Amino acid sequence: MTAAPPDGGDAASDVPDHGEPARRAAPGTPAAADDGHTHIAHTWQEARQRSFDCATPIPPGPVPLRNALGRTLAADITALQDMPHYASSAMDGWAVNGSGPWILAEPGQRLAPHQASPIVTGGLIPPGAKAVLRSESGMMTTDDEGLPVLALGGAARPGEPKNGQHIRKAGEEAAAGDVLVKSGAVLNPAHLALAALAGHDSLQVQGKPVVRILLTGSEVVTAGLPAAGKVRDTFGPQLGAVVEMLGGICAGQVKIGDDYGEWLAALADDGPESAGREDGAGPDRGSVLPKDPGETAADEAPADVVITTGGTGRSGTDHLRRAVAELGGRLLIDGIAMRPGHPAVLAELPDGRFILGLPGNPLAAMMALCTVGAPLLAALGHGNLPPVHDVPCGEMIEADPGRTRLMPFRLLYGMASPARHTGPGMMRGLAAADGVLVVPPHGVQLGEPVAAFALPWGAPIQAAEPAAAKAKAAPRNAPRKPSASDGPVDWSALLG
């Protein structure tokens, strides 16, 4: 991870050479540190489209109920048995057969006519019972021979209890085999409760990408005020949450230094036991429950994507490309003609895992994540390419030939104005932003529509309304009725 320069400008690894194209392995070929191939980095549009097109959706699979919230159902939820599966009491009181007074029988035995037995809400209706008498409607008394009997009390209503009263019948909510929730539904808490009532322990849901995060940099500290030459970890507190917002499942973070051996071991290892894990989560597609029969344990599911921070430059401590090459991987994206975030890398390993290499500067990394990571996770998770909408630009932005600029912006009076404090190593501007402008190399004029995308945690971007539509929708002022003192009448307003 490369610390931001003091003035907030681009770190050396984030600045493309304006004299000639950077030298790197061509995308889609085996990775190499520098094999002499020369090509121009992907444009911003090409990079996001390529990252979306290179992935196929993860197949559906089962997840435990408690982990299915918010997931998209891949198979109908049906009742595995009648709901409820037995007749039960809806009240505390007595199960009775026939009219009273009733002789008390032992709980659970078949009731003969004029017999009763105590029962609680949800209790199993005993054989022979025809109704339930509420506790407030009955009272214990004695018959003519002094034997205890149950009789109607003062709160009883005329004719109480009627046959079937206060009994929840078996199959009253659903019969076995009934479809309760159709495939395609986004599961909410009520769905999960209904599935549990129906007898399910897990549900078949659309796949979501499992993401492991590899935090790098010997100069990074995770707490307190860093000394000179050290920097605070900005990725640990945010990347996992952003991955979840983008539709992934964060399966934990691993911290390593700048040694190549550590890089190689961390990228080669897809298990949960890698050294340096910072949290207890295991890589899974949703399961965090203890291992049960028929359930995949949380720590057994492989990662689909590994996100690394730093190491995408070409200094002596930047090992991503070399490690990918040694593992037999290939580079899909090796640099993007944009700023910040130029040195982002997307690679694929022989085992199918994607490696997303983010630059070391925090804003540059977040822009690379939005450009490459968001489309990749969307494709893996059955989603669509994240939308881009035009917004009116709040100021003139000069041309910067050869690269797209991503600028966090604030909405002021309905126009998007670039935020301050947006150097590649800064986060202040992004923290207050309403979205990100995608400024083309030729620049933007004041008021001109410019492409923009929403932040993972922000509100959707509202597309700019065309000027012609605004003019058509704007109501015309009705002509004022002239008065005698107005002088000559100007009828031109009526001509439109």
C-alpha cells in the first residue's frame, strides 16, 4: 500500500506516463511482471464492461434460514406438511365433548360425551374433543353427589362452546404441497418465519459471490495516531461493508506485509486457516451456523473473489502481477485510463477465483472498486451492470486528454459540482459526496450533461431531464385580461 503524497496529488503508481503507453501484459494473457508487450490501458467504459462480461452468475444453492434474509429465492417455498400439522387449542381452558356439566378426564385420553380435560393455548386437541371452553367461561363445582365437575361460569356466552369453537384445525393455513412463496421473491423476515412453519431448515437462493479481502502494507497501522512513515488502515473499516452493499458476502480479512512470499501464500490459500485473519468470519455463501447434517459449514465454502489493497504498481514491493503469474493466472484488466485508480488490476486464477487488485490510495481504491468490482460482483450475483445517468454539471471542467476522471460531487441547486478534498489519498470529499462524475477526456462545459454513478451507500442518481421535455412541461402564463387603463392591447401573447 502506497501512502498518499503530502499535497494530496497522485502517487507515482497512479499517474500514467503521458509520453507513451505503459508497458504491460496484454489483457487475457498469462500474467507477467513486464513481458515487453505494449498496449494502451482500457478506457473506463471498456473496463467496467469487461469486468461484467468476464463473469457468469453463481449457481443457486441452499442457505440456512437465518442467513437467507434479503436473498433472492431460487425455488418455490412449499409446505412440507399441513400447516398447522395438528389440531390445537386457540385458548387456555378445557377441551370438551358435548354439553356440560362435564366430568374431568385425564389429560390426553379420548373424551367421551360430557367429558373435559384441561388444555393450554397451542395444546394438542385430544381425541373426541368437539370444542374448547375458555378458562374465563368455566368454573369448577360439584354435582348432586358432591363429585367435582366443570360447569359454565358467569362469563360464558349463550350456546358456548359451539362445535369447533377455539380449535385451530390442521391444515387451516396451508395443505402439504401448497406454494407459500414463489421463486424470485426477495426474502423478508416474514418469509423466513413462514418457511420455518412450513418445515424448512434451509432455502434455495440465487448465488452470491463470496469475497475475501487481503490487506497489505507493512506501513499500515490499525489503531491510534500513526507515526511519520506510517499510515492508518482505511480499508479494514470500509471494504467489507462496501462489498456487502455491492451484493457480495464478505468472508473475512487477512493482513500481510510486503514480502513476496506472504503475497504468494495468501493468494494461493483459499481456506479459512490463513495466518493473520482479522475476524472470525469464514468464507461462505451465507452460512454462519454450526455445521449440521446436510449443511455446508461456513468455513468450507471457497471464495469467488479476492480483493487486494496495494501492490498494483511497479515498485519492488508491488507483487500482485508476479504472484498471479506464478499461480498460472491471467490478467483481464491491467490498468485503466482513468484517474484516480489507474493501476487497478483484474485477474483470474486457474481455480476460477477472480483477483481484484485495488490501488493503495483509499480514494483511488474506491474508484477502482466502483469501476471494476461493482460490475464483477453484479455479474456473479445475477445482477445488472450498475447504471450510469447524466446530470447537469455545476462548473466547467477542463480537458485531460487520454483519460477519464472520476470526481465525487455534491448536488448544489440541482447541479453536480465537483467536491473538494478528492486527492487519491483523501476520503473527506467522498464521505460528503452525492455521487461520482465520469468526466470524459475532452472535459465538460458548465450546465452540460455529464455521466454519473451512485455510490454504493448513496441514493440513486436522478437522470437529468432533457431541456426539450422541461420546456414542454413548463406551464405557460395565461394572458392577463386587459383593463381600460392598460392602453393598446398587445395580442401577441395569444399567438404563442
